[in-house]
Amino acid sequence: MNTLTIFYDARCGLCSRFRRWMLDQAAYVRLQFLPYDSPQALRLCPALPSLRADQEIVVLSDDGHLWQGAGAWVMCLWALRDFREWSQRLASPAMQSIAKKIVHLISSNRLTLSSLLRLRGDRSEERRV
């Protein structure tokens, strides 16, 4: 595996901040971010609408593996040099249910959190330029 494609909500401030944070980290693999509703994303992964990519992060590897929700977050951490150990902990059977609950809580409240933290999405930044 050489590349992970992370499909994210470019209108969401929290999602966009996460994208920028990941790009600032040293990574073991190439990271590519695409807005989940972009034509390029839909060409690369036609199943995105049925995967609820508008509600949960989806990650696709260049070898065809697909992760969603907590599994996608774990893969994002796995890709980063300073966080691979954390990804292994969160992927352990003892931590999987906790990781799923945390990811669900954040995902279902991401727009509210973005507003409270005054985080702007990438698409709102594009409009300002």
C-alpha cells in the first residue's frame, strides 16, 4: 500500500481542520484528500453515496481496501509516523467498541463542533478568496 485516499466533507470545519493536521504530519504513505461529493471522488469510488460518506469518513487504499467510520480513523492514524502505535491500540478488540462510540459521537456532532470552535470548511475558505 502506497497511498490512502481520504474522502471528507469539505464544507465541515472539523473535517477540513483534520485534513490540514494530517497533511502536517510525517506519514508512511502518501495521503490524498478528496471531498466526498466531488466528481473525482465519485469516479474513484462510485459506492461513496451508499457508504454514507456524507456522515462518516471513508478511506480507500490504492490496493482497493475500504474503511469507514472508526476503521477509517484507525487507518488515518496508522498512516502517520507519530500515531501508528495509537492506531494499533485503537484497533485492538478491547478498544474497538470505545473507538466506535467516540467516532460516532464526533461524526454526528461535527457540524456543531465546527461552529462552536469557529472552524471553517475548505469550501467556505474557497468562497472567501
